[in-house]
Amino acid sequence: MSEPEQLTIPGFERALSDAAEFYTFTQGLRNESPRAIVLITICVMDALLDKLVRLRLDTSEMNSAQKDALKTALKNFASKVALAQGLGLLGNIEAKSLVVLNNVRNKFAHSWDASFNSINVVKECETLHLEFSDEQDEDCAKLAYDKFRYSIGGLLRDIIARCSLLQETGEVSAFTSKRSINRKYIGAW
């Protein structure tokens, strides 16, 4: 297999290749607004999905027109999720969660008044495959925001690990199932 091309998102060419980079990245998110967190984390996930798919694809025998067609096919997030799932790089629950997380991103990117108080955002977050085993009293907005952060954080860690394992051994790690988290003991990041 050939080496994957460099990621094309400026500033994320080598982002999040290990736990240390993930930690540094998430520390930088602590002072960001919820809107910024949504947009930034999905942008990084997009780059990681691109890397994951390209690690599996063999483009060594492709001509430049075929490589250009492949770049076009990998331009949007939904295509990357579908292709990664079709190649056996993502499980069903992971793919569904990524679609939901991207739907939330779209709401924030295309509406100035979108927030975790928005009923449409809350409804999207309710469909994430994550439950909290703690019983914190909180409003719907806080719960939706926590579901987003814990979901994207877990998936980022999983995809980073999967890229590393695939690059090193050619193997794909086990897929994530529904998560149950106690926020009292585990922080979002």
C-alpha cells in the first residue's frame, strides 16, 4: 500500500496522531464556545476519517484522473463515513453517531442562532449512542452538550487508535458499541 497523502486541512496536517496530541488539542478546547467546539472537533474528525480511509485504499496503480476522482468522492463528511463503514473501518453504531454529530455541526454552521438550547440540536443529541449512568440534575441543553462532547471525544480517541493500528499492523481495532459513562468519574476532556 502507498502512504496516504498529507491531509489538506491547514493546521491539521499531522493533528491527533497519538494520545499526547489529543490531550494538547482538547486542552485548547477548554476556553472555546460550544459553537467553536462543534465546528473544530468535526473538522478534526473529518481529517481523521480522511486519513483512516486513505490508509486502507491502495492508489498505487491509479492514474492522476482516478486519484482526482477519488479526492472528489472524499470531499464531504458523509461520504467519508459511508466509505469507512463500507471498508470495514467503522462499525454501525460509530457511523450512525458520526452522522448525528455532523448533523449537529451543520445546524451550528448554517444557523447563527443554533445552540444546545435549540430543540433541533437537543433532538439530534438524544439519538447519540451514549447514556450517562450518573444522575446529575441538569437541563436539556447541558445534557445535549455533554452528549456531544463525550461522543466526539470518545470517537476521536477511537479513530486515532484505529489509524495507528491500521498503519502499524494493517489490522482494524474493535468497533465501539453503545457507551455508558459516569461523568462524576470521567471528564469529557
